[in-house]
Amino acid sequence: MSTPAPAALSTDLNTDFNTVDFGAMTADEQRAFFGEHGFLVVPGAIPPAPLATIHDDIARLNWREREDHFWSSEAAAQLVENPAVTAAVRACYGPDIRFFKGLYVSRPPAPREANKPTRQGLHLDYGTAENSADVRNLSPSWVNVGFYLTNLTPDHGPLWVVPGSNRRYDLAPGKSVESLSGSAQMVLAKAGDAVLFHCFTAHAGGYNFSDSPRNALFFSYRPKWAQLPTQNEVWPDAVLAAAPPERRRLLTGDV
């Protein structure tokens, strides 16, 4: 990641986004990049010490796939109010944001098979595309944040995104968007990096052909105004009791 941030605002689909110096971006440049391309990398969001603690907690507590285990690890729970990530989310969505869901995702190693795709199908997370029974996915505006706990490589579960697909208003949730596959690019985040991607951004997870799991936490934030009338996040009493002021503000709006 060595090219100047202004070059990252190019709309050329041949741009190698893995060379963008995301760490040098100002808040205004983050907002412009995210609005143009539908994703944004926050490099080094998790420092080495808490990253190691999270790995230890995953093994010690035997976390299971796609559950909100992160509350059982204070190092992981602190990611909710991670300063670098919440600053980037606020730069893109405004100052009053809410954390409204999160889960742990592990992609175990799997052998490469002939004629097997290298990634999942491209999809949108908004609405019925993610989980039609979960009303939270119907919020009119939100962002996913992938906290990657292991290095992504072409063979180690990379994230694929279609830059600019967040501005394709003809795309529908729950429908195949593989027609955009020619524009999909890998985002090779490093362990400790966070990747923001808009709920309208077409994306896919890569399959893991390495010899070790690919671990990540996926958190979701929305602006305050994007709460549906039937949407009321209810957090466990223990979670709220343990929440420092900034986390409580993100969970409930209270100080």
C-alpha cells in the first residue's frame, strides 16, 4: 500500500486497490473513497497485543461459527468502540451511529477441487439477501465492518468486492449479481485490518485453500436515523453493565 491517497479516487476498474495508502487518508478522503467505491480499508485497526489476546480467547472459549461470542472476550468487545473504525464510520455516515449486530465467522481450510469456484457468489447483504427473518437487515442504511484476524491471501479466504456497485441502483437484494464478476477485485487485508463495505456493495468471501482457518469478526453499524419502527436492539444486561461510556453510546445512544 504505497500510492498516494488521491490516486485512490480513480474510477478506473484496472486500479489495484491493494496499493492504495488507506492509512494516509483524511476523513474527507475516506468519505469520498467510500462513496465512490463502496468499501474502505482501515489498516492496523487492531494492534498486535489485543489481536493475540483475541486469538487466545477464540481457542480458550471454543467459539462457534456465526455466533456473537465476542462479548465473552473483552479484547474483542472493545472492537465495538475501536477508535480508528468508529472514526471512519462517522466520516462516512455522520456522527450519531449505532452498533446493531455482530458475529464471529471462521472459514476452515478446504481442499481445492477441480472446477470448484474460488469464492462464494457475489451478493448484497441488504434485506432478504442476508437473512429475511432478521429485521435488522432491512435498515435503510448501514455498513458492515470486517475485522480480519488472519492475513488474507488469494488462497486464504480473501474478500471480493465490486468497486462502485454501491451506486448501482438497479441491483436487487436476493438476486444473483454474478454479471458483475468481471469487475470484482480481491481485498487482501492483513491481520488486524478492518474493511468497511456498504450494505449495497456486491461482495463475496473467498474459499480457504490454505492450511489454517481464516478468522474474522463482522460488525454492523447504522446511522441513528436508520432504525426501523419495529427495530429495537435489546442487549443483555451483562453486556450493558460491562459497557464503558463510548460502547454504551454506540449500543443505546446513552452516555
